[in-house]
Amino acid sequence: MSGAADDRYGPFHIGPFRLKPRVVLARYSGTAPPSGQNRDDSNTEDPSPDLSADATTTLTPSLLVTLPVGRRLRFTGGGAAFLSPTRSEGDGFFKGFGVSGGSALDFGPISVFGSISTGRAEELVSFELNQRAERRDDGVGAGAALRLGRRIALQAAWADRTSTYEEGIVIDGANLSDTLNRESSRARYAFKD
């Protein structure tokens, strides 16, 4: 493995593969009911419900691998893991992973691209019951970019995503998968520099 600092697809390479490792440490802050208590939203006399500060730190190591084929075509594949300590019982960690693959083809200043992805995660779906559920996300996407110089580009992309929750979990009389399963499509237009 050797370094190639000027390589736009990643700072390292093994044979023809370009590697771009990344580690993100993120902290999210919010409020949650204290452990073992339910939040009572019906108390209109007290504008400050009994909520405790809740902060989550997530460690996300990831790797993007690019295989350039000639000057115009490239294939990509990547993976990421999501690790976060939680206050809940059990093993005390939120866990998840995601993998993706894609390709891009350049025609002069125009690039067309497509991708596919999947991932799974354990998600806390009820503070009151300390209930976790597995969520699966699957997605596909495609788009095109027009380079207007070395650093400026116009981009149009479409993405379709499906999120499904595990069957059999009932919260407040509602089946979780019936309530939270969703499909979404999104179009995005961007001016990048």
C-alpha cells in the first residue's frame, strides 16, 4: 500500500483500487424522559416537563473503494459501521451498518452515475418502554453532473429509499411496522464548488 496524496479518488491505493478511509465522531444533544419515567404532555400548568439532558456520541468508521477503469469509467463500493453507547439495558450499544455500490461514466464535462445501497440498524423507538427495533433501509439513485470548470459543477440526482421495521412490535396498540414503514423519492439539484 502506498500513498498518493494527489489522487482524487482516495489517498491510498492497493493495486488499481483507490481507498478513502474516514472516521466520524459526532455528538448529538437533546432531551429525554428520565429513565423509568413517562413524559406527561397533558400537564399544561407546568411549561417545563421533567426532561433530562440526553447526549449521544456516535462513532462511524467507513471506507470508500474506487476502481477507475480507463479515464472515463469508475466503480465504487463502500461500507460503514455505526456505534453509539446508549443508556438502555442489554449490551449498551446502538449498532448498525451500511453498504453501497455505484458507478460513474464521464463524457467530457458530463458525468452520469448510479448507485444502490442497503443498511440495517437497531433503533430506539420508544423512550417509555425502552424498546428497540431493527430497521432496514434500501435505496437506489441516479443522476448527472455538468462540470463548468475545475471546481464548479451543476448536479441533478434522484434517489428512492425504502425503510422497513421488524414485524411484531406493538407500541400503544399500533404495529410499529405498519406505522413507520415508508417509501420516499427525492429529486435534488445542486450547484457545487
